[in-house]
Amino acid sequence: MELLKLLLIDAWFAWIPAVGFAMVFNVPKKMLIYCAIGGAFAHSFRYLLMQFGLPIEWATLAASSSMGFLGLYWSRKRLIPRPVFTVASVIPMIPGSFAFTTVVGIVELNSGGYNMALVQLVVENGLRTLFILGALSFGLALPSILIYRGRPIV
């Protein structure tokens, strides 16, 4: 029951940046509900996978891939381009805290000098940021790669 409560809280706070980003890029008003549902679904699905022990990078890949397929379904149903739904829906999963920690660490290395623990922190957070961003972009591209492929895979 506690996990369900945490998932609902996560979903509630995830739809806000998804809709905000969609509004900045003039998504039609009727499609904002899909962006909200997509943002809440993707972030909550990632949170659920992380609760079951999956690392954040793999959980992000699974969540963005599932959002990509859901967005593909919605785009065919509503005759609207797929990125209208998918890009706004994965915005809540952008690794802002990892990127911020990386940049702050780089600034501290520049001003305070070399420190092995700080270098380790910068490298770890920088790589985590890159892998999460890669998972987001590859996960959104995966439906197009698999479904709209013009020739056989093998």
C-alpha cells in the first residue's frame, strides 16, 4: 500500500513539468491531457522499476521506450506527430540533479584544485547524466527504429 501511495505522489508531481514544457512549445490544448498522462506514466514507471532494484539508467530506458510506444499509439489515433506527446512526457526524467552536481564539481576542481574524491564524484555523476540522456533519446527513437523500418532487420 505504501508503494502505491508513493507512485501516486510521484505521478502527481511528474505531470506538472510535462504539461509546462508542452505549453511552452504550443501543444494544442486538447493534447495537454495526453502530455500529463504520459509524463505521470513514464516517471512513475521509472520509479516503480527503481523500487524493484533496477538502476536508474536502465529504468529510464524502459520508461522512455514504453512512453515512445504509447506516444506512437496516441499519434496514430489522434493524427498528431509523435514528438508532441513523447518529448513533453520524458522531460520530468531529465537528470538535472546529476548534471548540476557534475558542473558544481567541475567548478570546485577549477577553483580548489585537484581532489581525488571530487574527481570521482564528477566522473560518476557526469557518466550517469550522459547514460540517462542517452537512454531517454534512444528510448524515444526505439519505436521508430522498430516500426518504421523500411527493410528487414536480418
